[in-house]
Amino acid sequence: MDKDEFLPKLTQNFLEILDDDEYYDITIEIEIITKWIEKLEITDEITASYEFKLLSRFQDGDTIRYLREFPTITVIKVKGTNEILGGYNNPNAKGTIATIVGNAFFQSRKTKDSFVFSFKDNDINNHILSRIKNEEFSICNCLRFGYSDLKILSSFYGRCEMSDYEKPIRDTVDGFEIEICEIFLITKINAEE
């Protein structure tokens, strides 16, 4: 797929990961992620609408820009696979916690609403949702969910290893190359009274 064809369809459509001959509407993924944000079951009806506005997009080593003060979804297309990884950064995260682990210093934010996820093999039904279990390390150093559950180490490379969320979102702890990463600002548009 040509990089110029990889433009997200915002508001109602999400990240297109298939070749042109396999194209399908990604509205279903938006619906699933919206249900996860609302803490609904997959079979529940959505009671709110959200707008997904692209804040930052990087590929091939572009500079990473990130606004951690706002509710965001980070979405990563893993290079050479049919795999999408991502995480939800809750806008209600409380305070910043400074921590030293080994020789590394990092800051984390405490929240009970963040989650990480994956979609595999071009199959919308083949997804994993993992909610936070250790709230102290919900979001660490901006582009890191948990200590190592989903971390973007550079604009080229990332890694997933279960630590602070309920379950792993990948079958391997091996690092992965990032083909494209996009960060979306999430705005709640309306809700049923």
C-alpha cells in the first residue's frame, strides 16, 4: 500500500490496514473502541458519539509529537504484519508520579480507565482488549502504556511485554518495527440524557 493512500478517515472511520483489493469500512473498529472507552460490552448499544481528530502522525522516523493532557488514542500499524496495536489515554488521569526503576527515571500518571488493544490478521473479531490492573503505571513517559505493556521507543520501533495491564496484546515480547503511528484526540460529541 502506498503511504499516501494510508490516510485515516476521521470521525466515523478508522485506520485502514488492508490492501486496496481487501478494503473494507473500518466503522466497526471505531464502534468497538468507542464501546471500550464507555466500558460497554461488545453487544451493548453505544450511547455517546466521539470525534477522532488526528493530532500527530509519524512514519519513517518523523518526529514524535504528543499531547498528554487530552484524551487520545494511539494507533500503530506494525510493519510487515496485519497487526494494529494501540492504547487509550484517559483524560481523567490523576497527577504525575515520579519513579525510579533500576537506573531509569520515568513519570507515570494514575488512572483506572486506560486500556491497550490489538487487532490481528485483518480480522475485526480477532482483537484483544487489556484494561489497566496497576493504576500507578497506567501511562508512563507519554508514549508508553504501563511500564512495558505498549511502549514506543522511537518513531521506528516499539515493544509490548505485559506488566501493568490485565493481559498481553501480542503473542510475542519481541520488538516490532513501526510502519505508521497516529495519535487521535478524542472528543465526546453527545450522549443520551
